[in-house]
Amino acid sequence: MLHTLSDELLLSQVKALAGEERRIHRQILETLLEVDRRQLHLARGFSSLFAFCTDELGYSPASAQRRITSMRLLKEMSPPEREQVQAKIESGRLTLNHLAQVQSLARTERWNLEAKREVLQSVEGKSVRQCERILASQMTSPVLPRETIRPVSATQSQVTLVLDEETLQLLERFKELTAHRNPLATNAGAIRLALQIAVERVNPAREVKRRGAVVGRGAVGASAKLESDTGLPQSVPTREAALTHRPLSEQSSRFSSRHPSRPLRRSVWQRESTCQYVDPLTSRPCSSRFKLELDHHLPFSKGGETTAGNLRLLCRAHNAFFGGRTKPAL
Ligand SMILES: [Zn+2]
């Protein structure tokens, strides 16, 4: 059909479609704002708005990030100001790229909304290259290359990242200490070995073989952030340390603290390795493995026991989601 159109009609059609696309960009940002406000992405079993945009809406990671970052900037504005910016998006004076770049730079430069507003005005109507130049002139810290992971073969990837001096010294020291296990002293070999050791160390499901008392750490519950053993050691309640020598079943019945013993935590981590949230509407499981925390299925404040049966793993987003839901209505 298109090949039968006159040049004039074809150009007019593509311009109309571009206008329609800008109008849709505005609507996408508006609807994402409302989805975010209602936390519907969490309710539907996604651990983040980014996961919702890529997995459910089908956006590429870069497209999803651009829309979410733009939306976050709009979210900070008052409704009248937001309306003005959205009108400019529709007219083409501002684009998702403008908003996302300003918001991203604002994060590293720690700008307040007033500063963002000024910079956004200065990039209005500017091309991508012009916008980048203006933003570069506003930077006070050096521009670091973005971290990238690019596959170079079926089993290998090229990773680009910037290390500070301290990290570099740690890497060199690690290579010295492990030279017998990494004879060629390659960075890749050292990183692999370091990560193997680190992952084993922070995995809460690991069996601990130590002489003397076994220690536990951390708190549990929607408001208390309990992560894997990545944090610093904390002091341990005496009765908890004592309980670690009892069978789990006995601990479960007697232990009335919201703090689970280390063996109890380990048993939950051995049973589960992903977020246990399941959307009641679609049955979609979250299954995130990121920032997992222990949670009382029946809240401790409502009589829920600190037992293996009442504990589960939730990602931080869903733990907070439940925390918000269980708060008394104002
Ligand atoms: Zn989750």
C-alpha cells in the first residue's frame, strides 16, 4: 500500500505517526506513574518496575530504564509542573532521552529538583549530541565508562568496569595469597576464585562447621531488613546461642523471639532459594534471587511464630510490599 502513496502523502503520514508516538510516550509515562503508585508490578509478582517493563511489557533493558528514569523525574514534580513537561514531551520539545539523562546525572551530582528543573530547561529542544554536551558541562565529577558485560563466545563474556585504587590493591594482594591456586595470576582467575570463596561464605544455606558455639545474626520481619550473611557480625542474644544446640522442632515450640536461630535460618535457606511471593490473581511467582530476606508468613506482631513453617524468603521489594500492606490504614 505504502509504495502507491505520493511522496508528499508519505512524508505527511510519517510525521503524523511520529506525533502519535510522542503522544504515546506521554501516556506510557502517565500510566507507569500510576502503576508505580499502586505498586501493581509487585502485586503481579515482579520484583521491580524494571522487571515488569522488560518481562511483561517486552521493552529492551535500555528502553525500560529510559522510561522508568523519566517517570521518576516526573514523579518528583507537582501535578501542574508535570502537566507542562508532559505537554512538551507530546510536542517534541522534550524527549524521554532528555528526561532520563537529566535524572541520571542528577543522581550522581546530587541535584535537587530546582537544579534538575534548570538543566531540563537548558536541554529543551536540543539534539541528543547537544544535550550530552550541555550535561557534560554541568558535571563536577569525571565521567566513568558504564559497566558492561558483552558475550565474546558461547561461554565467555568481556566485562568492563572501573576499579578504585583500594579494590585494585585488594585484587593484587588476593593474587599473591592465592598464587598456588591461580598459577598464571590472571585477573579473571583471581576474580573467579574470590567469588567462589565469597559466595560460599555469604550463603545462608551453608553448613557451618565450627568448634564452639554457633552464632546467629540479624533480625527478621517486614520492617527489619534481614539479608544473607553479607552484613557485619552482630551481637547474639545469649538464649539464641543456647537454642542453637537444641533440635529445630524444640526451638520452634519454645522460641518466642522474632529472631530465628542460625540453624533455623539455614533450614529455610536450604528449603528455598528464591522469593516466595506468588500473585494470587495470576499465580505468577516472583522467584527473584536478589536481596532475599526472611519474613514471618503470619506476622510476628499478630502471633506468628518464629518456626520453619512460618518463615519464608521474600525479596526486599515484596517484603516491603507486605510491610506496607499490613500497616494500619490512616
Ligand atoms: Zn519478590
